[in-house]
Amino acid sequence: MNGQTHIGTHARSIVAALISGAIFGFGLALSGMLDPARVRGFLDVTGDFDPSLGFVLAGAVAVSGAGYRISRRMRRPLFDSAFHLPARKDIDMRLAAGAAIFGVGWGIAGLCPGPAIADLALGLAPVFLFTAMMLVGILIHDKGAAMLPAPSKQDADAQV
């Protein structure tokens, strides 16, 4: 692939990502999921439970499932040269620990990365603090992961 074609493909990928992100943010705003109190209400199953997030999640799973089925019939994505799917399919301690940390943070703050980024537009100090701490956590993870030894080819093959 020549340089000019690669730049065009990359630019289309960025534009597609921006449009997808804008649609996602609009959907979060429209559904009320930018409100941390609504998220905490969904997680409070023994108190003032708010099931609305469950419907939003069900809709997201349906759309994602349909997109996945369509993508399985395609040779490549529309705006990239290949699909970039994870090679590993196992559930290990790192995955479980990361999911637990994400869930605890989501439950405490009522925010996860997507809504937090969308909420930055509201200019609320707690959202800026959450986003800053999220970025610090990402940096700590990246530095820590870089210090760990890479799994051997044999280990990776055994886990796939």
C-alpha cells in the first residue's frame, strides 16, 4: 500500500471514530446515562432501584450483537485494512482483576470512561477529577504492564 492510500485510510478511520463517538455520546445524553445518580440507582438493587440502565444496556447489546454478526460476513472493515480482534479468549486473573477494579470504580463514582468523557462538556469539577484520576490509572497500568515479562509463545498458545 502506498503512503497516500495509507493516509487516506487513516483519515477515514479517524473521521469514522469521531462520528461513532459523537453518536455514542449523544445516545448517552439522550438516555440520561450521563447522570451518576441514575447509574448508582441501577446498582442499588436493595434500595431505590432504577432499572432504566438495564434497558439501555439491553439495547446496546442488541446493536453490538447485530454489528458483530454483520462484521463476521465482511472480509475487512470499511475504514481499515483488517479487523483487530483479540487473540486470547481465556479469562485470567489480570482480566478478572481489571473488571473488578472497573466495576468498583463505576459503582463508587457512578461514571465509566465513556460517560465521563461526554460529561466533561458539562464542566463539573467532580467529572474533571474522575477523568484525571482515570488517566493516572491508565498511566500506572501502562508503566506496570511494561515492567512485566511478556508471556512466552508457548504460554500464549496454551491460553488461546
